[in-house]
Amino acid sequence: MSEMRLHDPAGNRLYLNAEERAAFLAATRRQPARDRTLCEALHWTGCRPSELLEITPARVDLSGGTIAIRSLKKRRDTSGQQKIVFRSVPVPAEFIDTLTTAHGIREAQRSRRKSATPIWDLSRVRVWQIVKRVMIEAGIPDAPHRSPKGLRHGFGVHATVQGVPLHMLQRWLGHAQLSTTAIYADAVGKEEQHIAARMWG
């Protein structure tokens, strides 16, 4: 398994910074409902596109304000069998409202069949294309971080800058090891300045 990094071998950033995340979110709000909710779900949960495509209405907790996401990285239990691991990620109430309105979540939850049907019936390639297009509209430079992975890394860096404990971020991102999550403590540039400012008081 390759080591997770925040920069490529040429030193290019692999995560969206705070300004780019804000620009991406603003651009999502100009999209049709399906594309908007898809992009906002990636933004607010930090999940992988493959994990996004498994989200069903049943996994949206309307009163609790969370989305249950199945971690799709391969994990094994002590007997070598693949483990099924879900994580609940809190999201803003405004996003829950948008998701509910756009996809009829409340109504879908009343039907066993509809509640188990994925919200976004798309391929991973199509998700990648939608995210890339919205990032271009948001003015994010043509660089390695202009991708769904850059959005996920941006979520991790943002959470770290905001003081989210690493063990909590580990759970939200579905990392098996805390050492993987700790990469976000290596945030640089303006993000690192914000972290340092808390130390300076």
C-alpha cells in the first residue's frame, strides 16, 4: 500500500486549501440538484467517491444530522474475513435539508426498497467528471489537487486546522490506523499559520 502524502514528488499540493474549499462550495450551489448534493456530500463528509455511491436514504439520519458511510478500504478481522465497517459523519443541518428536498429522503425512508437504493446512481468516473467540472468553474488551478482526492485531503487539513482531535477525524475519514490520519497534522502554508497562531495566543 502506498504511503499517503499531502504533496507529490514535485512538491505540488495534493489538497484544497481553505479558499479553494470555499470557492468549490460556492460553485456547487450553482449546480443542478443532483450535482450540487453530490459535490456537497463529498465536501462535508470527506468520503471517497466509491463510498458516496453506496449512500442510501436509510443511511441519512435526519434527526441526528449524520450520514452513515461504509468504509470501503479492505479490512480483515482476526480470522481473515473482510470486515464491514460503517462510520457516522456529522453534516450541517442545512445540507441535510438540501439533501432531503432534492432527493425525497424522508419519503424514500418509508419504503424498504427506496430506502436501500443509492441516492446517486452514477459511476465513479462520472462522479470524478462532475467534481472536476465544478472545480474548474470554481477557478481551482489545473494542478494535482483539482480532484475528488484533493477534496478529501482538504477536508482532513481543514478539520485539523479547526482543532478536530485526530482520533475523531480518523473515525470520520474511515482510517484503520491513526498514523494515516496524522498526515494532516503536517498541514503547511496558510493552514500551518492558523495552527501556529493558536500556539502564539
